Amino acid sequence: MEELTHLDARGHPKMVDISAKPDTQREAVARGSVIMQAATLDLIKKGGVVKGDVLAVARLAGIMAAKRTPDLIPLCHPLLIGDVEVDFSLDEGNCIVEITATVRSIGKTGVEMEALTAVAVAALTIYDMCKAVDRGIKIEDIRLARKSGGKSGVINLDPT
């Protein structure tokens, strides 16, 4: 097992020094699911949620969250993000909104945390906008699906 990079020799938290690393093209894809009642998913599809267009607001929230990741996660480097995409697919049979966030950058460190943060905040936004009609909404399975760039190359964790 590798050493934890965010701890110094005394076990104190530290930011990883990336200053000597070369810039490379980076990309990370994260996914997560929001599970709800069929009637709630139907309201989202029809634009019937009182608070507004749920998926449009969740998309914007995810994009904004990716840009604010270093403000939320200690020791994350502030990055120059080149692109953030937040997409949704509706699984009507299982009453699920599947969220996929893709973040791209050219830099010295990866964008996994930004993609994961985008999915988490998009999911929380869906919950917030729909909680008045469905208190049983569940947010599940937020995960890194794929990353590329840097010395580790392409890592495909979730080929779906």
C-alpha cells in the first residue's frame, strides 16, 4: 500500500507539492444516482416541480460546485478548469436520475475531486428541489468512473 500523500513525516496534514510536475491533459468522469418515487420523477420530466426546472438548476449547481471544490475540500489545489459537463439520464423503470459529471483541465493534478463534487452537489440540488413532494429520496453510489492524464494514464473504474 502506498503512503498517504496528504500527511507529513509527523502525521500532520499538508498540501501535496505539485510544483515540479508537468502539465498534462486531465479528465475525470464521476457518476451518482438519485432514487425517488415514480410520481416525483414524472414531475421532474413534466416540469411540474414548484421550485422550477430541477435538472437545469441541478446542472448549474454541479458546474458551480466543481469550480468551488478547493473551497469545500481541505488540501485540494485550486485548478484552472477547462470544461465541466453535468448530464442526466432518467431510468423510469427504477425511478432513478443518473448523474454524470465530466471535468477537463490541463494541469499538474487531476480533476477527480471536482467531478465527484459536481455529482454530489447536483444530487443534493435534486433532493432539495423535490423534498417537499418526496421525503424518501435517496442519493446513492457516487463514484469515480474514469480518469485520465498524468503518469497513471487512463483508469477506467466504471465502464458503463
